[in-house]
Amino acid sequence: TYNSPSYFAQLTTPAITYTNTDSVSVMVYFNVGGFNWYALPYDQYNGSSPNYLMEFYTKPNYTQITWIYNTPTSTGDNPNVVYNVTTMKYKVVVIPPSQRRANPHVHLKNYAEVKEAFGLKD
């Protein structure tokens, strides 16, 4: 959905509830048509200042992802146009406190590590 100067997506995440919202770890990753998953928040730089910022916040039952652009570019401001894809893909990973304590050294910004440590399936 477009709301100048940003786009946003709201994803249903029933694993985030009113009772656990303050205790779970939540990570969001995005993919733009390749095999790499990038962790949010994510800044894309063109030169010395960020042109785009992608961030997220959670509330019980949903996650909102916001794409904010600082400077319009010749390719447009729509994330699908900028990345030349028809659909942005997202993964929301909700980690219970006990699993986080059992895996304290997992680098949460590295989706491959998170996938292996928590037995996630693609």
C-alpha cells in the first residue's frame, strides 16, 4: 500500500499474541527474487546517504513492514520497480524465549544460521 513517502505491507502473524508480544524475538527477512534473504531493518545506499530504508514493527497478530524512500530515483519509488520484481517476499520468524536462550550465539541477521538453528523449512 502506498502512503507518501512510503509503501507498507501488513502481514498476519498469529504467533505474536497479547501474552507473548513482550517476550518473543521477532525477525523479518526479505527476498527480491534470488536465494539470499536479508534481515530488516535494511538500508540501501546509493552514494553516501541511504536512498531506501525498510523496517518493521509488530503488534499482536500482525507485522507491518514499511519501505521509506529518502530520494526519488529515475527507477521510481515503488520497491517492486526498484528491485525489478513483481512481488517482494517476506519471512517473519517468531522465536520463543526458551529457544532463544537455548541458542544464544545464533546471529539473527543471518537467515541461514536462523534457519539451521531453529529447524525452519523454506
